[in-house]
Amino acid sequence: MKRYAVYTTENFDKELAKLSQEMQRRINRIFFQLRDNPYVGDQLRYRILREKRLEEKRIYYIVYNDLEAVLVVAIGDKKTQQRTVDYIINHLVEYKIYLERLLGEN
């Protein structure tokens, strides 16, 4: 079974640090889910753009089959969902470049 590498953006890491330890642990468990099945969350507009709900929070991520990797890009809530999704879609190219750079460093 193919496993995906899971990476995060610096912005995601900053938002994650603001959450409680318990919420951080729960989000880390989601990373293990994504490693084994990156399509576990709900699709948003494109097959590669997904969200995973965790109570009132939403974790946004992009699946890159060609790189066998997932890039977790944002945490938000229902109120900011549309703005967050629009931002991610407008920056899909930059996110891929960012991930390719991370993969090149490892």
C-alpha cells in the first residue's frame, strides 16, 4: 500500500501553535489518516483540494499524486471557509512549488 508524505506550510504551523494541546494532538492523528488515505476528507471544487472537519475547525490540504505527498495549508472555520478556499485555489501553483522545494531538501 502506497503511503503519502504529509507536509505543512509555515502559515499552517503558526495557526496550529495557537490551538490547545489536545486539538494539536487530534490534528496530528489526522496526519496519520492522510498518510494512508489522502482522499479521506471532503472534496472542494477540485479533486486534489480537500478539507477534513474536526469539530468547528476545518483542515485544508492539497493532494499531489505525482509527488505522493499531501500539503496541509490552512486551518479555518465555517465563517472563513469561502475566503480560505478561494485563497488556496488562487495560489495552487505557489503551493506546488513550495512542496517541490521541501521535497528537494529532504
